[in-house]
Amino acid sequence: MPYMLISTQIRLENGPTNVGDEYSDPAIMNYLGARKTTMLGNNFSEYHVDDPPRLVLDKLEKMGFRVMTMTGVGQTLVWCLHKETD
């Protein structure tokens, strides 16, 4: 999976950070130390870590991911990352 989205709420810059959905690469989620959760009322799962986004971005950079863009959507900060495939 060459693309990845991570996000956090504006008032929660120190974590937790949303790092994936139910279709995310389990090896990457394991490397990040993410836990899979399903919020009450949702019919999908998400992966979260307690780390702030800066630490998550540092870890993903070590794996070869690069930030493509970043934006704010309402009260949410979102980063889009890409990893070159061989």
C-alpha cells in the first residue's frame, strides 16, 4: 500500500493519532504499535496509537514514507503520505 493517511483532532496534538483503517497493512500497524478499535455506532474499524502525529511521522519516514500534503478539515488535522514502490 503506497498511500497512507494519518489524522488527529486539533485539540489533541499530543495524541492519540489515527493511523489507519481496517484495510491497513498489519505489518505497518504493528510497527507503529497501533491498536484496532471499533467505535460504538460505527460499522468500520480504525487503528490508533497514543503517540502524537510528529512521532508517527518520524516512524513512517524511517519506513520510506514521505508527506505528500497536510490539511485541516474542521477540527481534524490530516496528513497524506506516500511510499515509492519498487
